[in-house]
Amino acid sequence: MNPTTPCHTPDELHRFVAEFLNLRIPRRAVCAQHSAPFDYLCSAYFEPARDLVVWAPRGGGKTTLGAVATLLDLLHKPGCQVRILGGSLDQSLKMWEHLQPMLESVAGDRVIGKPAARRVRLHNGSVAAVLTQSQRAVRGVRVQKMRCDEVEMFDPAIWQAAQLTTRSHCQGPGAAAADNRLQSGEFVSGADAASGDGTVVAGAIEALSTLHVPYGMMSRIVDTARLAGTRILQWCVLDVLERCPAERDCGTCALFPECQGRAKTEADGFLRIDDAIRMKQRVARETWDAEMLCLRPSLRRAVFPHFSEQTHVREQHPAGEGISLGIDFGFAAPLVCLWICSDGAGNTHVFDEYVQAGRQLHEHLEQIESRKWGRAGVIACDPAGEARSDQTARSNVQLLRAAGYRVLTKRRRIVDGIEDIRAALAPAAGDARLFIHPRCVRLIEAFRCYHYPEEDCELPIKDGRHDHLIDALRYHFNNVSAGAGVRVFAY
């Protein structure tokens, strides 16, 4: 097998990696619903490559696999431009450090000149380079493959800038025909892409990372990918474990609760079992679940750790009576309005939301009153809404009252309102008493992402995205909920 010969099939690709790089990459996932690490390599290599999100554990091989994918792009796709962008320069260089010895052993005679510290060019015109986490480094880049490693650490503005960097590459006499095949979604092997009939390499962005916290970049990227239909490849520590020897006693193994003996029959990875056991013994369960099992992000700094979509998100069909609105005012920041009903059993139901910036209050009211729920009985809002405008000499509260609304603006500490919401989510006795309709996607996101700063502080971070929705709900609890000593509206 010649290292410059492109691979036609996944079997050939797997053989290339084993023969030339001496790497053992699992082809079958151990956990149901997970992908095998080799699935990533196939998705990145065979054209038309698409945008990918890789959610994998610490030490799960994602940086090494990114380097392998880069090597294959350079060797088998002439003229391909690849950039490696890490969450920090150190992270970018980690992938580069994996790539350099691969290049020396497999393609050392194909590199033009002496490889620069962060850039390499091959005789076939392919180029790979490392980018730093800066607008200056990312903007203006035009490449086929943007490989983003540890995106959890990315600056959001850098991630947005990176979305505009990729361009498909077409050259050769048959490029137009090959491009038509790619546009139709037809499977094209590396050999087809590198043939003399034309080279077509699709532009694609890859995001590879662990997912640490629900309010981080990786969480946003995963949520966006799900909405857009972008493929998400997820694997955990079990999917990269070595085959467990038959003589090892499962009954005394620290990994048995999650493994259940599957490593003896299904595992075929590279991570030593003893290393995995030692890592598990060093960390808290929450860290292990988040960073190694990839079950869920850590809730260590979450304001509402007991919020569960399975428990608290459900459809309701409120009647047209007894509706109250929770409103947080804003102009540059969005105005948030929540439609809320409290039933006779003491349960609170949030069944609609409105989030909009850059409009005046009368414009917001037109949108709010156009909803099908009818006119609200009461509005609970921010006490700061009583301040008069310098332009109109009237306050938002006065304007609402002039429009015929009953407006309540009871002042309470932020921590007290948060505690009311917590008590409704997870009472000390009895079942949950706060429920959110699935259509309230921004409020559901806010419950997952509203968090405290790293330093000790009783007040959550005002991030400009999630705090406004929680504030609107908090004003309802301050003024309208049974716990605030105000009438409960029935529906």
C-alpha cells in the first residue's frame, strides 16, 4: 500500500491508519447511540465532507484523530488548504505536535523545504497551518477544512468569524462534473477526489471538544447543530477502552457500574483499563459523568441544578382566563414577556414567551396583544420600570397602566426570587410545581445556562442572554405567585 494512494473504502482507510501510523482506532461503539471514533475519520475524509461536531471525552483521541484527518487531507486531496484552530494556541499546537511526526514518517519526502513551526506545504499544493485565537488570524482566511479543537474554550466572536472561512476547492478538467456529483450528495472516495478527472474538496468546519458546562461554547454548538441537522458524533471513555482480559474480575472493577462487562466482548480501543480506573478514582462523580462518560455537562455553578426537561417541560393548554405576564424591560437588551398561569393546585405554568430587542414599549405591546391568549389580568414587572423616561417624562409602568393593565412591581432581593423559583422546581415535600411549555425555548435554555461566576458570589452572572428571562419569571414569583402572598389566578 502506497501512502500517497487515496483510500476508496472505509476498510482501506482503516488499514492505512494501522499500517502507516500504527494507530488503533475503534470501528464499533460500545455504548448504544454513540458513534465509533473511526466514524469521525470516515466523515472527515470521504467527500462530500460536511460540517461535523465531535463530542468526546478527555483523552478520547479527538486531537490525534484531527491530526490524522489533516494528514489524509494533505496527502490525498491535492491543493487542499487546512487550518487548525484551537481554544488556545497551546491547544492548536497539541494537534500540530501530533501531525508533525506523522508527516515526517509518511510524507517527509513530499514536504517542500523545511517545515515552518506552524505551517507545512506539500508538493501537491496542499497546505496546513496553525491559527491563533484572534480575529486578525481568522478573518480573511479561505480554506477547505477548518479544524477547531476544544471549542469549549473558544471566544464566541472567534467561533462566529470562523464560520465564514471555508470554500470548496475545484480544479482540473473534470472538476465541474465532479462538483455536480458532490452537490447531489453522491459519495466520493478519496481516490475520486484526487483523480486526474478533477479535484473537488468540499468546504467544512469541524468542532471537536469535551462539553464541560451547559452555558459554554460547546453546549451552544451542540444545540445549534441539532437544530440545523449538522451531524454530531459522540463517544465516551467506554468507546475507546482496550479489550478487557478475561481474567479480570468484573465484581471488583471500578468501571463495572458503567461498563457492565461490555469491555470484555465489545471494546477494541486504545485506552488502558487501569488508566481509566485511576482517572475515575481521582475525580468527583459529576466530573466523571461530564468529561469522561459525556452524559451531561457539569452543574457545579448552575443556579437551577434541579431543572430537568423531562420533569419540568410539558405541554399545557391554558384557558383564556387568569393569565398574568412577567415582563423584564429592555431596549438594547431585549424586552422579555412570559405568559403564565397558576392553577388551583398551586402549580405555575409558563406557556409562551416573547423576546425582542430594539423596539419601544408600544411596539412590544402590539406584538404581545396580538397573541391568541387574550388580554392578561395582571403584569408583574421590574420595579425599575417606574423610572421616568428622559424623552417622554413617563415610565414604562405608567404606560402599561394607561393601556389598562393592572401592574405589580413589588421589590424583593434577587436571591429571594431565585429561591422561590427553586422551591417551585424542586419542593422539599411533594412534586414539582413549575412547568414550562416546549415552545418557550429561550426560557428552557436560560434554566439550563443561568450560572454563578467562578469566584464566590451570591448573585448569578448577568450575561445579557439568560438573566433577562429568569428576571421576568422572578417578577412573577415576587408579585403573583401564592408564595408571595398575592392572589392565585385560576384557569
